[in-house]
Amino acid sequence: MKKILYVGLFTFLGLLLAAVAHAVIEAPTLWFITGDLEQYSDSFVWQNWTLLHRYAGGLLWMLGAGGGFWAGLHYWKVLYGKQETSAK
């Protein structure tokens, strides 16, 4: 039960970090594009914004969840793995 909670919280942390990365990437991009909409209204990025937002955002969520899950398993082994005792 402890391991499930530990890995689950790491996965949640990965999702939170993915959301922060999404905001850090998307906010300046939108600010830049909408700052001069006359020039960028015909650009590939603006014309396909919903598609890019959907797939890039989904990729970030998957990377965040997968990375958090992997980190949870990895650090569980580091902290709670079997430790050899040299008492002979």
C-alpha cells in the first residue's frame, strides 16, 4: 500500500510538472503570436493551433505521467530496496 501511494504521488508530481511546462511554453508563444496578429495570422502555428495544442499537450501529459511513474519506481528502489548487510 505504501509503495502504491509513493508511486502514485510521484506520478501526480509528474503531471503537475507537465502542466507547468505546458504553461511555460504556451503562454509566451500565445503572447508573441497575438502581439502581432496581422503578421502571424497566416502562420502554420496559428492556423493549426488547436491541433498543436491538443497533441503537444497530450504528449506533455503522457511524458509527465510516465516520467513521474518511472521516478516513483526508481526512487522507491533507491530508498526502500533490499539493503545488503555485511554482518557476518
